Amino acid sequence: MSNWNSENLKSRLPAIYTLLIQEMTDCGLFIMDLEGVILSWNPGVEKLLGYQESEWLGQSGALIFTPEDQAKNIFQAEIRDAIETGHAGDNRWHVRKDGSRIFVDGVLVAVRDERGLILCLAKLMRDGTSRQISQRNLQVIEERFRLAREGAALGIWDWDVLADSIDASESYYRIMGMTVQREPVNYEKWVSLVHPWDRERIALGTREALETGDFDHEFRVTWADGSTHWIHAKGVVQYANERPVRMVRVLRDITAQKLSEEALRESEARNNAILRASLDAIILMDQEGILQEFNPAAEEMFGQSREAVIGRPLADVIIPPRLRQQHCEGLNRYLATEDAVIIGRHIETEGLRSDGTEFPVELAVTRVPIGGAPLFAGYVRDISERRRTILALQRSNQELAEFAHVVAHDLRTPLRNIGTYAQILIKRHQASLDEKGNEFLSVIRQSVAATQALIDGLLRYAELGEVELTRESTDMTAVVNTVLNLMKSSLEAADAKVIFSDLPIVESDSLQLQQVFQNLIGNAIKYRREDPPRISIRSRRSSDCWIVSVRDNGEGIRPEDQERIFLPLKRLHGNEIAGTGLGLAICRAVMKRLGGRIWVESEPGKGSIFYFTVPHTSLRQRSTKEQDLGG
């Protein structure tokens, strides 16, 4: 450590340093020897750093450096730089006596005498904390703005109007599909980037903005890869002496938005085209039952113009008065519970024309899949012609059934006579006939029996529509047991086994179901292979019906024949297997009457599975233990 004292030092210092030490109070100034020991100070040091003279003199200047800088020997590096170069900057955070930190704008200077020898080191410091904090806050703000700008995919465009120089952010160049330009571009270069179809409009908009102060336009640009992008630019103009000197714009790529808008317009155009071209009436209704749309087919069907009905309750426009309360209750129930009777289904009801006449319609209602309040679409078809056709068919069927009865009864008498006389011939004259004559009589008897069976089948088929259905609680297990008892001899003769379990209790017609099971089990026996028939009956519950299956191990059915076998009088075999070709046709007619359907899945040589459905008017399902009945 130097043995100089402050008085000796002051006598040897230039007058300017002595004056600064004595007079400066807004800055800190202290003198150190070449090893960094503090020899002298001014009052500004106490004001700046909080140390009094007795606490300050004789201490190392490293006292005020932060622990981080002390660990890096920053103070020693400053002394070395000052001795070597004459001065060293000291712009950093320091520590006050109370432990708080202060940012100092300082310089360390090597003080020399008239011969150029270093007398001491002088350090001048000024409080730069406020400025440093401001700069830091500004940096934070700028960084936040940068992140926000990049997050929002914004580009900044800054045009010096007088110098015709445009400076832009990197994100701006990305939005414009350009490589980053290190030098500003001029306005003419920028305009050339705008799509030719928009260029004149945007140039005019820019000129107007220089007069009005605001720019807000959308335009297209073509990227280097040939793709077209939509840009939205919004800007303001700055003036000096009423002259525009600067325009700042914020740009945003809105291509995705434009594509969505275009897709929406195309969708709306398609929907409008469908609405106008549809042959069915299409009606839109909100949750209050108010009409929102009424297409041309609806106008023609109901005799009401779109302008006259939009905004009115649907019930008052197209629903007969006697059905309006039911409509309102159904809508309210759906809105409260989403329990819909007609949503997603086709129903037949009555519509109301503007002249007060009612007519039959088929109605399908769906909920439109949009957010917010519910919107319902109704598709309405006038079925007046269908009703007339059905009535005509019903009358024709009735007449055909009556004709079939008459023909069948008229044929039975001569057929019975043929059979009777054939039997008499056999009894009285069999011995006198040769082998060929007896063979002829046998063929006559077989033909009479086959024809009688065919007539009985035709009568049953014709009478299906006349027999009144009796819907009651029907135990399907009991129905199958009844059929098996009736067919016991046939089952035993074929060594057949029938396995069934878990059949439900349904609300249906037991006699009609019995007829279906009897035909299906009979066919499984009739069209068997060499192995004894094995028949399995199962059921399962679906969303709206019971599905019953009857599986056999018989011959199977070719795919091309699987629909044909349900047609009347269509048989796949000749006379080698007895039959009328009406059994499956009767099954299909029965299932249609019961509200179900029947079909088959089969492969030749692998047996068949016949399925039929019974609607869900079932009361309950009764589980029964698996039964093995048969031969």
C-alpha cells in the first residue's frame, strides 16, 4: 500500500483535481493509489454511496463492487486498463453501504504529472440507476411487443415518406413472402409486390391515406412459389407542418380467414341451391318454433309465400289446428329433456294449405348441427299420390284375395272328385290294372295332394292381410315349444335337434310368430344334408328391436338366390323335395305385418342363418336355461 497521505497528494495534484474534489457534490470523485487504495474523496461519494470519510479512506476501491464482479476481478482489470491506456470505463452495478445497488456511469483515469509519470488514479461516478432501469424497462417492453407481434403474426412497415425509404420487421418480410432485406426498400418496390388485380386500388388507398391519415385495406400478394396470400394492412400517417412525413403500417396474413370465408360462401351457395332446387319442402325452425326458412317447394306445397311466413310460428302456418297442441308439447319436451318422438325419424301426418285444406305428408325432422340455440330442419313430402296408390293397391289386393278364394274353392271340388275317383279305381280295379296303370293312378293321387297343398298355401298367403293381428304379451319360448310339439314326428324322423335359450317376451301375435318358426324349422329339416339336422335359435337386443336367429347345418344357399327364395312360388329344387314355394314368402309377409323384417346369411355347404326382427314393444326378457329338444 502506498505511504502517501492525502495532503502530500493534494499538493502534487493538478489544480483541476483539487477543485473537483472540493466542489463537486452531485458526482462522486475519489483518488486511489496505483494499488486501488482510497486516498481522498469528495462529499459526492457519501451522497452517492453512503460512506463517511472515516469509513472510506484507506479502504480498497473493490469495496463497492458486487460479489459477482469481485469474483471476476473486475476492479483489478479496471486498474490495469487505466494504467495501460490512461482510462477505463466503469458502467456497472455497485453496492452502497446499506447493501442496496446503484448503477454507476463512471470512468477511472490515470493522473499524470508534468513529466508524464502517474501520480494516482481518479475515479469519477454519476448515478445512472434511473436511466438503466428505464432502458431495462424499455427492453422488456420491446421484447414483449416483439413476442406479441410474432405471436399474432404481425409485420411492421415503416415508410419515411420524404426519403421514400421503407424499413420493415423480419415478420413483415415473411408475411410478404420475401427474403429479409438488409437495406430499406422504396415505395415503388413495395407496390410491385401487390397482386396486379389489387395494385391500383392499394396505390390509390395509399395516396388517400396520406391525406386522411388512416390506411385500412385488404389485398393479395404473390409469393415466390406462386401461391397467393391475403394481407390485411392497417396504418397511420404522421405529419410535420401539415405535410405527411411518415406512415407506419401493421400487416397480418389473413389467408386462412379468407379461405374459410370463401368456403363458407360456397357452402351457403350450395345450400341455397339445394333449398331452391329441392322437390321436397324444406323448412327451418328455431327453438321457439318460429320459421326461419321456407324454400320454393314449401311455397308451392302449402300455398304460402316465403315473405309471408318467415318470422311466424310454424304451427300457425302449416299444421292443422287439431295437431298444434301436440306439436308445441313435443317441441317443449325435446328442449327440456332432448327426448324426441320425431327427431331423426320419418313419420306420416297431415299438413295444412293456405286455403284450409288438409293433405297427407311425410315428415323428417333433424336438429341442425350448429352452436348456440337449437335450429331444426324439416323435410316435408306431399304423399297424397302415394296414399291414393296405396288405397288402390289395397282395393286391388282385396279383389285379388277374393278372386283367389273363389278360384281356390271352385278348384277344390273337382280336385276332390279326381282324388276320390282315383281312390275308388285303386280299391275296385287295382287287380285288373297292369303295372303301368297302377303307376298312373299313383301319379294322379300325388298330383292331387300336391295341388291341394298348393291351393291351401295360396289361401293362407292371400288371407294373411285379412287376419286381424292380436298383439299381446307373447313368450317366444312358449311359441317355440308349441311348434316343436306340432312337429315332433318330423323331428324324430329326421333325428333333428333344436337348441334354444334366452328368448324374450314380446308384445306380438303368437300365432303369426308360430307360423314363422314352423316354416324355418321345417325348411331346416327339409333341406338337410346327410348329417342329422341341428338347429339353434338365439336372440339379442338392439337399439329398437329384438333380432332372432335360426341357424341350421343344411345345404346352404347361393348368394344370388338369397333374395329370390322369399318370392312366392320360387323354389330352388325340383319335385325331389316336396314343397309349394310359399313358406318363406309367408314368413316375409308375416314379418312385414308385425313391423319387422326377415333375411338370410348363407354359404353353400355351410348351412344358413335366418334372421328376423320383432320391434321393441317387448315387455321383458325372460332367461331360460338352455333346452335340447328333438329326436
